[in-house]
Amino acid sequence: MQLTAHTDYALRVLIYLNVNNEKLVTITELADFFGISRNHLVKVVHKLGVKGFIQTVRGKGGGIRLSRPGREISIGSVVREVEGRFQMAECFNPKKQGLCPLEYGCGLTGLLGRAIEQFLQTLDKAALSDISVPAMSAKSAAGLAESGRDPR
């Protein structure tokens, strides 16, 4: 199972915001820090805002921040909201249902569905604050990057 890049970026943004919670963060700062396209991050940040995980402050000196403390943000809820439907196999796609000749005698869909639910229940047990390294600020991460170690 693999999360989409969109969900990966969303989790990275939230971790960064949790660690840097004393200030507003810009999308440009995030793009530079992660080496990710600013255009991709605009879409991710927009979705996180619509889903209520972050707040945006417009204007000069504006930026983004978490809408609530990291301890109140479940990783499972982020993945559910950002990832959407998990389509581990073609039979999970509503547009493809009824097309597989094995559909009525196959237990794969049920098995994979239970696996997805266990996966999400595990993520539900972790809060954003549980997966954020407190010492990981932009400054300390830059130092790690310069030393050749991956800040993630």
C-alpha cells in the first residue's frame, strides 16, 4: 500500500507547522525546505485549509499555521481526508464494479477492505504531535541538510 504524493506532502506540511508553531509559515518557505514544487504545495495547503487542519492568514506578513494543537490532530483523520478513497485494487473503483468475472466469488475485496481499516485504525492512534520531532525547526533541518543527513 502506498499513499499518494499529495497525502505525503500534506503530512510533511503538518509536521513542519507543528514544529514551527510559534510563527506563520509561507508556502515558499515550505517549498524551499522540502524541495517540492510551490504549485503542488498550493494545492495541498488549500485542501488542508478546506478540511480544517490549518488556518491561513492573508496579506503582508501572512502565512499558514495549524488550526488546533498537534495533539488534537489524528494522523488517521488527515489520511482519510486527504487520501480519499483507497483503491488498492481495481475492484475498489466504483466505476469498475461489475466488470471483474471473479467479483461474486472473490473474497479479496473484503480482505483488503479489512486491511485498510486496520491500517487507518493504527494511524488513528497517533497524533501529529507524536510524529513531530520537537528539535526539527527550519534552522536545525537546514543544518542536517548541509551535513548530508536527510531532515525527514
